[in-house]
Amino acid sequence: MRPLFNRNLTILSVIFLIVMTLSGCGSNDKAQDEGISASSSETVQQEESVTQDEASEVIPESESVTEESSDESIEEEASEPACTWNVAPKIAGNFPLSGGDILADARIGAQEGYDRLVLEFIASGSVPESYEIKYVFNNSGGEIITVSDNLHLESQVQGNAALQIILAGSHEDVVNNTVIYEGPDTLSSSLMGNITEAKFGGSHAGLILWGIGVEEANGFRVFELTNPPRVVIDVCIADESDKLAECLNADATWEYPEWVSSDFLTNYCESNFLS
């Protein structure tokens, strides 16, 4: 009986070993599958990374297209917008020009197609109601132009021509000639397309003098703003118009005061713009 029992025990042991071996193989296969899955996941991440790298390589091409477009825009902007203003004097208000508005600040700025001078007055004051703004020239052909109020004030600006600006702004009530304008007295910038410099010529007896030196006497406009009070002068960078003809016809677009003589415009235009 014992030999039979031993043989049966041996058979059971063999069966148990076979079962355990088969179970171990399954576990190893599962572990290998999980490892493959992890490897596959890493492969996907690498492919996504490569795809992003390829996408990033496309960006410079897009940038180059943008740069070409920008270059085309620059070429288009190289030709300045047509000047729609004339070169005739801009005169407003009463004669003699005088007033009590106090100058507070001045600045220039580059705009598309024109340069700008802004004269700002104290906020508690008002916009000057009287002014005379016109081109003056150096008859000797030099590049230093004299601007003057024809009474007490005078200054020189650099340019082939200059806008002479006489404003009804006053410091006359300040005792002992105390200087109250602390803003800049000379303005210039490499960004300007036509203005060479703008210069403060002083103030006296109800008048303020400025001069704008320019490379070319082109059309300009004058307008007023409030809050704070400002006088704005824009000068065209380029002007291909018939300057004499538009100067002579300026009274159709600008209302000159009654004290301006009837032949003033004709004499001025023909004296300065008749080639």
C-alpha cells in the first residue's frame, strides 16, 4: 500500500509543478505585453514630438512670407499720400493780433504723409482766436530763414523755407519780464519727413512767435483743439500740386478776415510761388 501511495503522491506533485509553470508563463507574458504597451506609448510621444518639430520648421517660411508682405507694404508707403492742403497763408482773428493766452508746451510728431507741430496753452485759458501763419523765404538762397513779428520778435530757423507763426498769446501782464513758458524752445527729430526744426521766437506785447523750418514749402493746414487748448499745424511731406494755382484760389476754402486786403493773396502767391 505504501508504494502505491508514494506513486500517487509523485503524480500529484508533477501535476502541481505543471500548473505552476503554466501560471508563471502567463504572468511573464502579461508583463511583456505591458512592457510593449509602454514602449508603444513612448513611440507615440516621440512621433508627436517629431510632428511638432516639423510644424516648427514651417514657421520660418510663414515669417518669410510676412516679411515679404511687409516689404511690399513699405514700397507702397514709399509714395506719400497726395497733399490736399495749399501753401497760402492762414490768417484768423482781429488786427492787431493780440491776446492773453499763455503758452504751456510744444511738441512735434511724425504722421502718415505729414509732420505736425502742436502748441498747447494753459488749461484754464482758451485757444488763441487770432493768428497769422505763412511761408517766408531767404531771398539769398541760404538755409537759414528769419521769422519775425515785424515788431519786436525775431528768430532764425534752419530750412529751405519756414512757416512764420504769429499767435495772439500774451505774457505782457507778467511783471519784470518773468519767463513763464518752461516748455521746449527748439524741436527736431529724425522721424520728420519735411520739418527740419521748430523754434520758439519769444513773446511780447500780446504776441507769440514760432518758426518751422522745412525742406520744402508744401501745403499745410491749421486747426484748433480744446481740453487743453491747442493750435495744431500740419505740413505735407510731399506736394505735387500746382502750388501757385491752389494758393491763388485759397480764399475759396479759407475765410480771411475783413482787414486782409483784397489783393493780399494774389501778391503773396505770385511773389513766392510764381516759378
